[in-house]
Amino acid sequence: MNLTPLTTTSKKAIGRKRWKKLALLTSAAFLLLIGSGFIYEWIASEQAGKKYAPPGQLVDVGGHKLHINMAGSGSPTILLEAGSGETSLSWRDIPEQLASFATVVSYDRAGYAWSETATKVRTGEQIVEELHTALDEAGISGPYLMVGHSLGGMYARLFAETYADEVSGLVLIDARPENDERETLPILEQENFGGNPPVWMLKLLKSSGAFRLFGDFLLEGLVAPEDRQLFINVIATPRYFEAKEAEAELAYLTEDAIRGQQLGNLPVKIIARGVPQDYASFGISEDGGKKLEDIWQAGQREMLNISSDSELIIAEKSGHMVIHDEPELIVQTIRSMLSR
């Protein structure tokens, strides 16, 4: 049988068809892979919801429920207020240690971990009100010893001012100073600091299963290895990323609310980090990092002015996450407050 030789034009046409088919097959395979990731994450999240049940109780605060976890007994009640993006799980075994000699309460702000999405704006005033409502609903009475870390320190200060008759003391753990945004924003703008990844990207990474499949890579430097399973299975939800951003956008209002605060002779302990932040890892210059650290450290010392009975404690071995670097210092400081 004689076959007619292909012309150059015919060969090119066939070649184009093959490349189109290959492109279509590649696109289909890619979409199938992406779709599989979403299905995988949905199934895994459903299973995680059953495996990681809330250790505490869900309390209605008017439109949504907050997760509150109480342990131990005795008075006053220690209230733990976590930082930005941090949850009741961030305290690790600190609540357990405190529960051996006192009543201790950790909780999740609206949208975080086991708590439901908020129905109202995420101002400090609203957050403090919701916590107080939850305590009333759960039958957890004062007096309260407020313990706040980072952004949670501002909420703890506002709670102490709003419900002054119910607060017996205040422990601020590398807490965000009241002038932080107004003093650091010009420097961050000069450094072209991009901030956190956009919420839509974080939600996509979660929903597509990327955090679950590539967690060690994506969460490096953001979440400690020992906390990653809880982060992926409990914390990292779309509502969490939205709540964290909503709080950050309105944090300046809480700064305004506590600026120049005077709490009389309320016992206050201020624990400041002894190890500077690694600003270079955020793409900030050495000079910019030094300015930011100086502002933060000055802010820690300015907080001594909020009470006539205040003390500064330096966590010599700790960076910002003092609650992870020196938990024993936290427990020791709180215990000393109770002994008074």
C-alpha cells in the first residue's frame, strides 16, 4: 500500500492539534488535582470536627456563641486573653498549671477556634462586652485577675477599666502599647511592609488542602511545629482569617479607648520580651527594625503609668511569644499576684 507523504502544512496542523490536546489534558489534570484537594480538605475537616471536640462549653452572647473553658477552683478567677490570631489553645499547658491552685478561664474570641462568627463589629468595646456576657451566662463570677498577651493585653486593659469593680489585678505579657499604630505606621510605610497575606489567599490555601498537604513548608516561621495539627484541624477556618483581619483593622479604636488610662492602685505586672523581634524575616531593614523595637520597648515601660502599683518584669529568654518561651515565668508572676 502506498501512502501519500504528508505536506509541511499537514504536519504543522497535526502538530498543533497534538499540542492543543496536550494542553487540554494538562488543564484537565490540573483542575482534577485542584478539585481533589478541595474534596480532600472537606472530608478531612469533617473528620477533624468530630475528633477535636471543644474542651469547654459554648455560651450564647447574643447572636453567636463563644467557647469558654474553665478549670480549677478558688477566687479570684484568672481570665486569659490571647493575642491577635491566638486562641485558647495558644496557652498550651499554662491553664493546667494554674488550675492546680486557682480557677482559670481561657476562651476563644468570636470566629476563633470553636467560637462562632460574630454578628457585630470587632471593636475592643464589643469584644470586652461579649466576654463579660459569656462569663455571666456561664456563671463564672469575679473578682477577675486579667492576663493579656499582645493584642489581648489591650483588651485586658479595657476590661479592667470597663468592669473596674470586678477586677483585682492585671498581668500584661508583651502587650501591644496604646500608641503602637500611630508610632509604627510611618516606619512600616517607609519600609514598604506588605503586612499579612490577604484573607482570600489564606482561605484558598485552607479550602484547597494546601495547609494540610504542605503545612511544614507553608507554616514555617508562622506556627510552631508542635501546634500545626491543631492549627490545621481547629483554628485555620475561613471565619478565623476573617475575624483576625477584622480585629486588626479596628485595633486602633482600642488604642484610643485606653490611651492615658488610669487604673488607680490596681496591682499591675508588665512582662516585656528580652529578645528583640526578628524584623529582618519580615523584610524590614536593620535600621527600621531597631526603630520599631525601641518603640515597642518604650511602650512597655510607659504602661507602668497606668497604675500606682505597677512593676516591669523582663523575660530575658523570650521573644514576643513569652507564653511559649517562658511559661514558667507567666505562672510564677500570676501566682505572686494571687499571694497578695
